[in-house]
Amino acid sequence: MALIVMKFGGTSVADMDRIRNVAAHVKREVTAGNKVAVVVSAMAGRTNELVDFVNDATDTPDQREYDAVVSSGEQVTSGLLALCLQNEGVAARSWQGWQIPLLTDDAHGKARINDINGDELRQSIEAGVVAVIAGFQGISPLGRIATLGRGGSDTSAVAIAAALDADLCDIYTDVDGVYTTDPRIVAKARRLQKVSYEEMLEMASLGAKVLQTRSVELAMLKNVRLAVRSSFDDPVTTPAVNMDGTSTIGTLVCSEEEIVEQQVVSGIAYAKDEAKVTLISIADKPGIAAAVFGPLAEANINVDMIVQNVSADGLTTDMTFTVPEADLPSALAVLEGHKDVLNYKELLGATNIVKVSIIGVGMRSHAGVAAEMFKELAAKGINIQAITTSEIKISILIDAAYQELAVRTLHSLFGLDQEPE
């Protein structure tokens, strides 16, 4: 039998009918002989409602009490799912983060997991009792409930799978896997059977919303095999996980060694929440980049793509970089506050841009991928404003009006419209 961790997000447990549907998925695995732990999020919209309650109570909430309130959504879901399973004749009990215990640091609202003592949890699961675990939460060094930040239930699931040495961690969501790109833009987008941790990490950080970046990082570090599956598949006809921890459903996120033949490019991602900042005519001298990016770092503003154009006389330069769109006002304010040091001629900000990226571990062993990409985009009249690369990805910044054209063009260029041979 396999030991599996099943994680269900907010849309999967949005109401009692969906919680009963989740119970049917869990019962299928138990009936097949698998040992099961389930990690659940709060019902869709419940966390936002709890946050609104906190903000209504005070403008400056104590983060420890904030965590006590917002963590209650998962507590409700875990109890309800345990009750539904018991009603179906499946032995089950709910677990809160502090009961496991899942130990965190004291950064309330965005805590990181330090350790999990899974001995008691494992004993209960081995005895045939389904563990229904409240995600998103643990216990701080001072014994207070600490939440892991938005998307923390995915991280909880991966950490628990690692602690239990589970064969598989199934992440159930509202899509049936990881696609080569957004099917809403490219009708021929295909579901990937397997994708490497590195590729999934790049996809998640570059705009794909299927998995949370932090959970993929942890899965790669702990070598936890993930499967992205849909909770809206029929729980009766959907096949159970095999005894060796494999599944024919969804997309498996695993080590590169498990993927026999890699395509050059596995997927196309895009991010619309980018903003561009340009400094016109700043001095081209040592230390100027530190003078620009140091204050931004101190303000916790993350900078991504950077382009610098030196003037013909070599005395001044124009510098362009990107920041999250939500941080654009703060970034401009920081740079305006340092104008006397930077001595720029003009400061510009723009949000009508999009970052489009190609990702694939096969790029490591194939030359000329960038040249093909740039040539094809030029043929479509798409101007590239900035470029960043790594071993397995190339990201470009373009005008937002060309987003869909660029994604479709690159999807076809790298053969993602066709099933691999």
C-alpha cells in the first residue's frame, strides 16, 4: 500500500457538497488500501472574511491574535471533513497544527516551518485512521498559533509528506494538471504528464498559479513527489493511487531523473502584474547601481529584470528595471527620495507591460533557443524591452498588447501544439 498526502484547496471545500465530494475522493484511496493524510484549506472566501473581521476590530492588529483568528477557517474545514468521512464509515480524526506539532518560527502571519514531529501522527495513520490536518498553521516557539502566509496549506502538505516519508503528495485544485501554457489563451495547450521540480519552480515564479512557489521549493529540497490533480473529477471513476505511489491522473512534479525524454521547452508562462521603472541620464560610474537598488532593497521591493544603456559619451546611462506592479508607487517614492544622490534627469514608471517566459530543462543541452525565439517574435513585430535568462528559462518584457500573440507564437514555435512523439 502507498502512504499518500492529499491536499484540498479552498475551492475544493467551498461548501458542504464539495466537502462531501472530497470525502469521496479520500474514501476511494482508503478503499484501495492506501494510508492517507489529508491537508485542507479554509472554505473559499472564509480567510478573507476573517481578515476583514480583524481589520474591523483594529487598524493595528497584534499579529499573534491575527493568526488566532484567521487560522480558525482551516480548523472548521478539518473538523467537517472528519465528520463526513466518519459518516461514510471511514475512521478519521482532525488535527490542528499545534497537535502534530508542526513547529514554526515566530514570524506571525508569514511563519516558516522549523520541524515536524510526526511520530504520533504516523502511528494514528498506520492504525488505519485518516488524519485530516488543518493546513496553513503551526505553533511558534512561545506556544502561539502561527500561520504560514497565503498559500501556506500547500507548504503544510509538502512538509507533512516529507515528515511522513510519503510516497506521493497529491495537490487537488480546480484544474486537472499543469499545462504547457494557459488554455484560455492557447486552445491547443496540453496537460503535461511529468514536469521537473526546476521547471515547476520557474513556472510558478513566472506567473503559473497552479502551485505556490514556496511549496515547490520545499518539495525539491525534500524530494517529495507531487501530483497536481482536479478535485472536480468524478471520485468514483477516478483511479486510485497505485501501491508504488504512481498515478495516471494529473501532472507529476518530480526529479529530472524520472523524466526519460525532455522537450527543449516544456511550457510558456506569463506575468501581467509587472511594472517598469526607468531612470533617465544617471551617472555611469562605480556604485551607481548600489545607490539605486540599495534603498529599494531596504524598502523590501523586489527588482527583477534590469537593462542599462550607456550613452555615446560614456558619462551617463539610462537604467530600466521591473518591480511588482503593486510596488510601483513605493518604488517611485523611494527613488524620488534619493534624487539628490542619484541625480537623474527623469524618472518614469509604466504598467502596460507583460513578462513572457519559456521554460525547459532541455534548453541546457540545446543551442540557439534564444535566437529562434527572438527571430520569430521579430517576424511578428513584437519588440523586446528587456531580457533575463537562466539555464532553463528565458524571460522577455514586452508591451502588454502583444501578450497573447507572443504566447501563441512561442507555443507553436517550440512544438507545444503537438503531442510529443
